[in-house]
Amino acid sequence: MSLPADAQQALDTFTQAKGWEQRARLLMQIGDRLEPLHESDKTDANRVHGCESLVWLVAGQVDGQWRFKATSDARLLRGLLALLLVRVQGLDSDALDGLDLREWFTQLGLERQLSPSRSNGLHAVLLRMTELVSSP
């Protein structure tokens, strides 16, 4: 399956990075470029539970494709969310359901930075995305 253009660009950037320090810097830069959420979106209903940090997720459809916005109070997590978002934008619920998060972060060279709690948190975000696109 081919990657969305933004995901391919992120993959190219991260695979060219030399070592964790460079990847961490890239992670923070991409996180800083996340589209900010309005304060009105930072509600309990939009909060992703199962994350140690505060994470908010909103979803909407544009021309039949799902678009997500997310943010976190943790800078490194914002970067991981940004990488998740570039991978899932425009996917339908079946594709979202079948997405292998660990494989995506392994391709990016970030699997070792996914502590069990971060990994669980990202899975909680993906699960919430699947719930949002499946609900009537």
C-alpha cells in the first residue's frame, strides 16, 4: 500500500536522520508544526483516555475523507501525534482499523523511543480514531 505524500515525506526525513538526537529534534519540530486546537476543542469529550499525558483528538470529514486534529501537553508526544496524523489523514475506517502502528514507527526508526506507556497512548489515540469514524 502506498503512503500518503506527507507520510512519505516524513518517512524520508526520518530515515535520513542520523541517530536519536537528530530524530528527537525532528520529532519536536514536527510537533511544533501541528495545527493548534482551539481551546474550545480541549474538552473532556475530546480527551483521549489511556494516555499518561493530556491528549485531545477531534475528527471531521472533508469530501468524504476523515481528517484529524490532535494535540498534547507533552512536546515529544505532539511530535509522535504529528507523525501518526500524517499517516492516517484521509484513510477510511477499514484502513484505520488495519493500520500497524508499531510497523509505522519502526519504519521511522522511532520504535525504541516508544516506551510501553507512549505506545499504549498512541494505540489509545488510534482506537479513538477508529471509534470516531465508525460511530453513526
